[in-house]
Amino acid sequence: MPRKTRTIVRANHYRELSEKYLSHLLTLGYVQETCRGRQLILNEYLAWLEQRGEERVTEISAAEIKNYHDYLQHRKNYQNGGILSAKSIHGHMKVIEQVYTWLLKKGQIQSHPMSKIKIAYPRQKNERVVLSQAEIELLYNTCDSHWERAILSLAYGCGLRAGEMEDLDISDLRLRENELVVRRGKGNKRRIIPLSRGVRSDLVNYYQKERHKLRKLCVNQGEKRRSEKAFMLNQRGTRMREFTYNKYLKRIIDRTSNQTIKDKEISLHNLRHSIATHLIERGMAIEQVRQFLGHSQLETTQVYTHISSHQLKDLIQ
């Protein structure tokens, strides 16, 4: 299998930028492998600029970034010898976009060169994967901590998106009212999610029995203060980040030793899709499911719940 040779960044100021970006990501609380992966993507971009004689990343135009996007579309995939997938290219460009956002906040550039470049996420053509209720139960039974059950209950029991799980604060849980508040969902929309008895129990058990232990693991006082309001903490005692949830979901799945579930390549979003489908199967009205998921349009909910076009037309009428 072809292997990629190590990307070499020769200019000292580019290498310094790369190391500072890595340090920035680590400060934000991302895990080491994710930080390193994003740094490697940045290094490839910097090496490409060097080859074209570009000496300052802060002086790159939108046209040059579009040229880099064109380069990625033809760049060899060093894992399989083909070309990069649309999803991989999107990931590369998002990292470059985040780097320029970081530089803008630092005052090193006056305007964002990618502000007018639209990076559309590649649409998945295949049917979305749904777990059966028995498979969901198996995931819960495989958990070995209240922390893991809380992850499942937020993703499946509450149908939260990964970003909504990351933003969740302690104050967003209204346990007396059996409610969870999503302050800024997709499109900055606010919604309230009712908590079932089981979901409430999972969240309470984690908060009362395990969160304080995780909090003690954080030795950096600045990070500790920034994570004080966070409901879900990671294994370093800081706010759980979006990508970390999928990492631990995979560990739960691997522990089931169930090849059928493993082959489905489940992510948090599949759990959100699963709860929507299960609610429809149990007779919940599509409008209620729409509110539960935080969708603006019934047509969007149709995609998640496999409702027929005839049913949808009747509901709209």
C-alpha cells in the first residue's frame, strides 16, 4: 500500500506557525491525535505555498486558496493510491479556514481570505443508518460508567447534535421540570427537550457520582475555570469537545463485540437519526419529532424519519 512521505516545511516562520497552531489546538482541549492530524494538514498547505514561492501565509488571496482546493481534488490518496474523497478534501479546507480564523482573531490578518469561499459538506447519497431498539439497548448495557451512559442519553435520549452536546452547560438542565434546554441549536435556534425518566436518571447519576472526579483531573487552573460551567467533562477534566464524543462512542461499540453494529460505522448523528425513527414508530406526530430535533421544515424531518411523501403532503395541508 502506498505511503505518504513526511511533509517537509522548510521556512522557519512556517514551522513556527505550525507549532503555534498545534499549541493553540492543545490549549482548546483537543486530544493529541486530532491536534497532530490538523497540524499535518496545515503543514501540507504550507509546503504547497513554499513550492509556489509564497512566503507569507497572511498574504494569500482567495484565488490562491481556490487553487489549493483544485490541487486537493487531484492529489493522490496515499492510503489507497486513488484520489482524495470529497469528505477528506472538505476536512482539509475546513482546517485551512480555521487557521485563518485563528490568525484573524490574533490580529495577524485584517480580513478572512475564505469569507467568500463556500465549503459545502459533501452530501451522503446512501441511506442513513438506523440502529434497532435492541441494538440501542445493547449499547447501554455495554457502558461501564455513568459518564458513558450520559453520552448515549444526550445523543440518543435527547437527540442532540454533537455541537449541541459540546455547548451544554450545567444550567441547561432543568431537572425539576424534567427538561433540557438547547440554547443555540442549528441556526442559533433555542428549543426545550423533555427528559424521560431513564435519561434523567443517567444524567443525574453522572453529575452526582462522576463529574466531580473528572473535574479533579484538570490541573490547569485557567482550563478549570473555563470548564466550570460545562456539563460533560472529558478524561482531562475539561469540556468535552465535539469530536471526542464520537471517539468514545466507538469505544462503546467496539466493546459490544457485535459485528453487525460495528459494520454500520455508527456516529453520534446515527443515534439522533435512530431516536427520531423510533419516536415515529411509537406513534409520535411528525410535528413533535420536528420540534424535538430542532428542524425548521417538515421536509427535513422526513429525511430523518423515512416518512412517505404522501403522509408529508397530508400533514402540510
